[in-house]
Amino acid sequence: MKRTFLKTKAILSSAALLVALGFSACNSGNTGDANSAKSEDNAMIGAGSSFDNPLFSKQFAEYATTNGLKVNYQSVGSGAGISQLTNKTVDFGASDAPMNGKQDSALTAPVLHIPVTAGAVVVSYNLPDVKDTLKLTPAVLADLFLGNIKKWNDAKIAAVNPNVKLPDVAVVIAHRSDGSGTSNIFTTYLSKVSTDWDSKVGKGSSVNWPVGLGGKGNEGVAGLIKQTPGAIGYVELAYAVQNGMAYAQVQNKAGNFITPSIASVTAAANITLPPDSKVSLTNTEAADGYPISGFSWVLIYKEQKYNNRSQERATQLLKLLSWMITDGQKFSGALNYAPLSPAATTTAQAILKTATYDGKPIL
Amino acid sequence: MDSLFFKLTVKITIMDASVNKIALENNHADHASAGTIPEIGAKAKARIKRSYRQIKMEQVFKRTLVLMGLIMVILVLGIFLTLIVQSIPSIKAIGIKYLWSKTWDPVQDVYGAFPFLLGTLLTSFLALAISIPFSIAIAVYLGEYYPKGWLSNFLKNTVELIAAVPSVIYGFWGLAVLVPLVRSFESKIGVEPIGVGIFSASLILSIMIIPYAASLGRSMIQMVPSPLKEGAFSLGATRWEVIKSVVLPYTRSGLFAGILLSLGRALGETMAVTMIIGNTSLIPKNIFAPGNTMASVIANEFTEADKPVYLSALIELGLVLFVVTVVINMIGKKVISRFTNA
């Protein structure tokens, strides 16, 4: 009996030891497994925005056949991409929003934002009896999503759509339930055009929606809109085009009502960009630009010599990115991405030139 | 978990004792034979060798069992500890009011789990209430009325198939079929006809959890000793009376265990609920309103949680879900043991 007791004691103490080991292992997991980005012969590793994924898949497949460089892109979401870059487990990250202050402060070295494509968020609705395209002003859009406009035949909507017979149907708001770059672009836009929205809700990839239903992903929101009479929500331009959804014209800063399209999104980005390209394309000055647009960025470290990376790997990465913002742009149109505007391409090229290896420029 | 560990050690002790006893007996027998016949035969030697090997095998087997059991214990403890450690930033920033504050606003870094806690409990218990009549009826029918035959086999397999269907398919089906039905029902009774919401999610959940209670209940009812039932029949009881006063009282702890299993599934179900609950952080005004559960919030927001406290608040949500599940299970075990003692 005593023997068993001692044994039990031994077992228990070894169990405690194992728990402690497992514990320390999960802690060290946070500081990052840096080895994955080091391996020389392996493919370039990227992670981030799921919005970019269809375009990246096409671009990287093309680049692999012409230049022989394989790129392994994990479409895990912008936030996860940024944290993987912060942990230095990937060669590049991709995000639909520029890095915020808290993410910046977690970094150990400066990061470059390189615009690689632009997308837009369209406002889609389900009003079976309305045949004409609805027009929406920024004020009406904000009032709808704040819950201030409750019926479709509200005077505020009627004022901008004088020729449309609006039904007496309740407005049902549909928004994204998952954190997403699409929500970020949309809420950034609303914060810009409505002080009320800015103070009550704010901008971000997930916000506290004052009203409405949440759907997971573009398909979730689209499903809610299609099923619910009187619903209005926002989805990515590419998704709306591919699925033939009805979407509204939105008034831009210049006062024009703009139909979202690849051309009008590219136009929105043809403005004077700041040198670091970290700018929101919402509500830009461009007269024929669609106001709810946004860049998507690839993120890399400015100093490419870290974690024993070779100069060759750094050069390969920079060449890839340089191709993506020039020749690689020709694949955008077919996939309903807006190609970079001339202004954006020039800015992106200038940013790439500032990347260094051991203090010396790479390109 | 504790009781499992205890049982394991008890079993091991018993096994240990019996192994020792065998070894003693073997030794004894060998000594006895050595006394009468001076030379130990080759046969006897081989036997001794074999019995040592047997004992060794026995110990290896026992140790494997202990190891397997321990790995489970360590895993559960490890998960629990990880959840706690990762929640610390959020616990520090928000404190205990996390549990009852009503605003979930990632932009302002304000996190309150109450709407989701409410949503989880509301959907799970509503689903349970809807599913119990069905699962008990199926259990009684399959266990008592038609325990054999092709029809009962068919029904049994169909019910078990419900558990095998991936939850995302329930989500799709719910969105395509159930939600429009609920919407027309809602417009008839005069609430806002949006279709998705707590009620739809509970309906889907109730279908998903039926098999757990039904299967366990069926096998429990089949295990009721026939002498008990025959006794009741011989006293002139009808079938309904036998079920009411013999079968159900005899099996109630088993039935309750099945219901508990269903509840556990309902609490943690993520995908199907996320697709049809409406995903809003507002507190639901009635059961037809949209809401959110803890599991669906985690599924929705985890990938894009871009601030340390936000991420930590989501992990704390997981911790709360873990604790809620454990507490409900513990209450359930208490209730079961009370039933069994009575």
C-alpha cells in the first residue's frame, strides 16, 4: 500500500512537471517561431488579408511560372497577418488597413506599407419594387446605419431620389459580424462624413453596431440582404459584381453621384498621396472617384537583414513586390480589383526604393 | 476529472495487489516443488520465466493506462491555464465587471460579455426545452415499443445521422429553409420579421442536439430489467402505466445524463449558430430578436482582433464559456447522483 502511495506521489509530481512544461511552452509560443522565415530554399511566406487572396493567388502563380519563385500566402486576415509579421514568422504581411498605433508600438523595427491594389465597398439593398438605382448621400447613409432612418419612404431618402417611388417598408441593416477590412473601409468612410457616427461608433474592423443584423463574410451579408425585404448592407465591390447584386450610387466629396466600378475606384486613388502611402481613400477629392474605396497594403520590414535572412532572399522579395505593383497589376481587372492609379504606382515604387539590406538600398 | 483520476488510481491499486498476489503464489509453488524434488525441471524453469514476463507485461500495460489517463488530465489543465494566462491583460484592464457590463465596443476598447453570456444561455436552454419532448419520445419508442426490426433500425440510424451531419450544413439549411419560415411566422404574430435571431438559432440547435439525449435514453430504457416490467404488467398495468411508473423512474438518471450531454453540445455549438443568430452585440429584447453567443463572437472576431486587450477579451470569453460548461456539468452531476440515490 505504501509503495502505491509513493508511486502515486511520483506520478502526481511528474504530472505537475509536465503541466509546467506545457505552460512554459505555450508562453514561448508567443515570442514567435522565427525559423520558418529563415529557410533559404523554401518559398517566400506571406500572411494576411483575405480580401487580397484571389488576386495574390493569380499573381503569385504567374510569377512562379515566369520567375520560378514560389510564394506561400496564408489568407488568415489582416490582423493575424500583422501579428505574424510582428513575430517575424513571415516575409511579408498584407493588410486592408494601415497599422494602428498599438500595432506599431509592438514592432521592433520600422515597417513599410506598399499599396498593391485597391478595393471598394458597395452599398447593396433589397427593394424588389424599386427598379431605378438608388442614390445615397453621405448624410443619408450615416442616418441609415445609425438607425435614425427607420422606413424606406423617409423624407431624407425621398429628397435625393425624387423620381423613385419608395415603399413603406422597414429598413433592416445588414453588416459584417466578423472583423474585416471591408468593415474598416466602410466605418472609416462613415466616420469621415458624419461626426455623429464618429463620436457614437467610430471606425475599425469590428465596431459596436447601433442597429442591424450581422452576417459572417461577404456571403453572409449578401445572404441577409437577398433574403430580407427592405435590407441594406455593404459588401465588397468584387463580390457584388460577381453575384449581380443591386447597389447604390454614392455622392462623393465633389458632389457627384458615382456608380462603384473598377474605373471609379482607380480614379479615387489618383490623388496626391503622402510619401508613406498610409492614407484612407475614403471621400477623396477626386471628382469622378467612388468615395468608399481603400488601398490594400503589403507590409515588409524596412531593414531586410533580420533573423539571418540572406541578401538574396531580400532581393527576391523586393523584386516580387516591384513586379506586383507594375506588371502584376494587369491581372486585377479580370478579378474585379481596381488597378493602382498612376499616382499610387509612383508612390509605391518610391517606397520600395527605401528598403535596405544591412543599411544599403536593395533596388 | 478528479473523480476519473481517483477511479484510475483505485483500479491501479487493486490491479497492483492482484499482481503481487500472483507473484507470491508462484514463488510459493516453486519453493514447495524445490523442497520435494531437488532438481528443477526445464519445464518449471520455463514456467517461472513465463510468469515473470507476464508480470512485467502486466506492469507495462498498467503504466500505459496511467499515462493515457494523465495525458488527458494534463491537456484539460493546460487548456484551462492557457485560457487564464492569455486572459490576464483583459482581466487587468476591465476587471470583474466584464461579466455584467453590456457594451462590447472594440473601437473604444470597452468589453462586456453579458449580452453573449445571455445569448449562449438563452439559445441553449431554449433549444433544450424544444428538444426534450422529441428526444424522450424517440428514446421511449425505440427503447420500449420497437426495440427491434427494420423500422426501428432505420429510425435509430436516422437519428444518429443527425449527429453526424457537419454543423455548417445545418447553418446553410437554417438560412435557406428555416429562416424564411420563421420570418413568415414572425410577420403573422406581429414582431419585426427579420427571420434570423435567437429563436431560429434555438430551433436549429434543438434539432442538432436531439440524438445525444435520444441515443443514451434508448439504451438506458432497453436496460430496464424485464422482471420489473413483467411484474408491473402482471399487476394489470397498461403499457403507458409501465412506462410512467417503472421505466421512466428507473432510467431518469440516464435520461438526465443524455439531456446534459445535449446541453453541452448546445452551449459550445458555433458555426450553425453564427450563421443564423443575427450577430449583434445588443441585448436581445425578446426571443425573436437577433443576438450573439460567446462561441459565435469568438468565431467572428478572433481573426481580426488587432489590439492586445481585444484579443485577450475574446480569450476571456472562451474562459467564461469553459467555466459555464464546467459549472453546468457539475450541477448536472449533482442532480444525477441525487436521482440515483433516491
